Amino acid sequence: MQTMKRSISLAAVLVLGGVIAAGSALAAYPSAKQLDIAKNGKYLGADACKECHADTHKGWATSRHTDKAKYGPAIGKDNEKNIYEWVRRDWAKLDSHMTLEQKDKNTVYVSAKKFDWKDVGVIVGQNHKQRYLVYYDGGPMEAYEAKTENGGIDWTIDKSKTVQFAGNKERAGYHFLFLQLYPKDGKINKGGYAEHRSYQERCIGCHTTGFDYQGWEKAKADYVAGNRKDLKDLFVADIRIGCEMCHGPGSEHVKNPGADTIIQPAKITDVTMRQMVCGQCHTRTQKSVKSKTSHDLRGYRLGEHYEDYAEFTRPAWGKGNRQVSIDGKGRRDHQQDMDIRLSSTIKGDHSVHASMACFDCHDSHNVGNNKKNPLLKKGKVETCAACHKDKAEAVLKAWDGMQGQEKYGYGNWGTEGGRPAPKQHVFNLDAKGRSFALSPDKYHWALKKDGDATKEADWLAIWPWEKASYDKKGLKVMIGATPWK
């Protein structure tokens, strides 16, 4: 784990909620007591905060943070409206098959049976797209095979024949249907969706609050052994992204209200810890350290550094891949954190962007409520003008990772293209005024254990913030375009 040595102290650091004056030395925050509560406290769910924080709770209750997951009609009739109206209307026309299991990297089994929308127990997403989950007991099913020819981006179901899927109780839980749909009437992802692991196995940690992964693992072991009826329990304190994801578990704060029993993210002095308040979900990991099947940060709690809980998706310096451009810009959802962390390498630890966290610009309690500026506390020009003055409109180009860049896609990852505005969060422009991350002289590499330093294949592309951890492992780390030369 990389030990964070920076803190918001001696340098003048602007945060949009206020200015920390130059020369001010801040006491370390949070305290040891607060960190202990964050690590060992119990999650209660956001409604436990409502009585004392009614106004904040009211804004949050209609914010986008409550829409990342919702219960479906299988859990209660009142949840029917959580499925897009046009989807309920046209459901019979849709490929509502369940993804069951992976056969090989290019093939998955999907149920021959189509499920009714009333079978949906969990809905992931509301604002941009929806995916649907139905409970699966892990038993045998008649199935089709779905195949991909572009690395899992698109899938096609072969309905010409069925096969008998033997079942796998290890996969029991809420499973995704082969559907990815959008709010616009009739708009579907024709490439389907083929995540074969259950919701509890793979990605629940970032869509809910207080997921008890140890409770889940025990329950799954009991179910596989025949000592448990089902795996319908989500093992969460709140199906929404609630207060405790950002402020820490609330059990002690409810019993003993006070500043020393809860964490205020804006006061955190360790820069990386501060950024991880939002980065715990707005990042892209490759695999969990706590689970062989998960990709989320299960087990992570506020106040910790999440390198102990998951490995980041890998950079591909000079080559690019589906996740990142050749210079390191993120290409998929949830990669704002990785973009922002590159600021330390691009501009230095002293730079404003290197010390900022998402909530300095974004209204985390009310995200989505202001229709004019759904994400930011203020307008985008006004937000940037706080630092960049009359150059605000010009620097806003950094939000667009595609402007002036060659397009990328399957078979053509080797470009500097990133995500469209306003999703790119590499706050840097090249000489042509385009969003740009790292130049080749700043690429970071680690030589594999017992690797040959003259062979390209023996060099691992690593993120700059991982350098200390690879140094600690005793691996040789080099910075530059082609260390094998």
C-alpha cells in the first residue's frame, strides 16, 4: 500500500467551499477515535440520519445517489415504478433471458426461459440506463449460448438450439438479465449484457451502503453446503448510496451525536484519504483483494486507503486498451478518480487539482436535483473561474477527452482519445488545447520478479501512485517511455 505523505497544510490550497490559508498547519483529521468508529462501527442506513438532519436528508432523498440501485416489483408492488414505464409496456418484445454462467471467455450460458418484469428483484440504475436482476437458485436450466466477437462489448444469443446447463450453486443470488435499457422510449443496447456472476458476488459494494461481504460469504458457503434456504438477502444496510458511505457508519453517532463520532469529508487532511471518499466508487478496479470473484471495493471503509482492497485496472502506456488511452486517460465509467490522481504526476503534488476531491466542485448531497447544473455546486464556468478566472471557458476543454482526438474502439485502442465531456477528469491540456494525461517521459513501469530488463514483456505498466508499493516489493521501477531499451 502506498503511504500518503501529503496533507493539506503548508501550501495554499483552494477548495470551492473555502480557502485554506497559506502557512496554516492543520491538525490531522479524522482523529484516532473517529477512525476507530469508521472501522468498527455498524451501518444503520440513511433513514437513521433523517431526524437530526432533515433538510440534508430531504435533498439527498431525491438525488442521483439514491438511484444506483432500487428494489424491483418482486420485493414489493410499490417498486413497479422503478422500472422505466416504456420497458414495462414493451417487456414481451425484449430478450429478458438470465445470464447464468461463463462457458469460456467468449461464451456465456443464458436461460432459454424469459423472465417477467414482475420477477425483477433489483434494478441497477435510473438516470442513464437500467439493468435488471432476478433471483437465481443455482439450479439446472435449459439454456442458450451467447457469444462475443469483440472482447465482451457486444453479445449475440444463438437461439437455434438449447443446451442443458447443469447449474452451479456458487452462482446463486440475484442475476442480471440480458438487458441494458435507456430512459428514452424504445432505446436498448443491442449488444446485450452478459455479466454472469451474481450481484452479491461482483459489484454490489459500490451501489449500496454497508454491504456485509463477510456475512454474504458465510451465507453462500452455508447455502452451497445445504444449510441455508436461499441467498435472497442483499446483506446491505441501505440499498441506496447513503450518508454513511461518505461519513462513516452511524451507530455511534446516533447514540452519541457529536463531531467526534462522525467524519466530515471536507476536513480530512490526508489528501488521498480525502479523495477516496468519492473515489471508493468513482474508480475502476480490476479485482478485489477480499474476493476471487468480485471487482468492487468490498470491505473498504472510510478512512482507509483502498489499495488494500482492490487492484486498479491496468494502464497500457503507449498502446492503450478498453479502459485507458495510451496516455492514461480513463475511457469507461467510474474512472474519475484515476484521472484526478494523475494530477500529481502531471502538475506536481503542490498543484490545486492534485489536492482536490470530487466534493470540492460537486454537490454530493444534491447531485441531480438542480436541473440547470445537475452535478456541480455552481455553473461549470463559475466553478472553474474560482481558480482560472477569465480562462475558465478555455480550460473547460479538459473535460472533453475526445475533442481533437482520434476515435478508439475494439481493435483500435492505440489512441489518445478518452471520454466525452464532461466525463474526463484529467485537468490538463496539451499544446493543441486537447485533454492530455502523461507524456511518455512520465510513464511508470515495474520489472517483473526475475524479469529480463531488456525484454518489453517483462515490464509491467503501473500507475504513478503505485510506485511506492512496487518499490516496497523490491521490484525495479523505471520512469520513461521504453525502459527495456
